[in-house]
Amino acid sequence: MLNQASEGLPSVLLVLWRTLRASKNRIKKDRLIAHCAPPSVVADQQVKQTLTTWTDLGVFRESGDEIRLT
């Protein structure tokens, strides 16, 4: 797990998790990505890849346009 950068970075996972905890375990997906990624295409892509990987693994759940902690 997490053998490749495309699968997500542990530091990004931590920022995503902390942001969700601070927002009472739910936030709109676009807002979460914007909050966690500095203004850069590379950073934005890393956040999206990490979010996708960990959503597939069950840490996060996508419900409509919101992301929640499971």
C-alpha cells in the first residue's frame, strides 16, 4: 500500500483527515481539495489521488458532493 506516488502520500492523508475532523467529519469535496492543496496543479493532483485511494480503501466515504470520515 502506498508504494507509488500515484496512490497517495501519507502527509496528504493526514491533512485530509485533520481537515475533515475539524469540519465535523463532513465537507464538500471541492472545498476539501481547495483547502488541502496549495495553488499548484501538482499539489491538487496529489490531493485528488490520495483522496481517491483512501476512499477506495474505506477511510473516507463520498456521499453526493460531500466527503465524510467513516
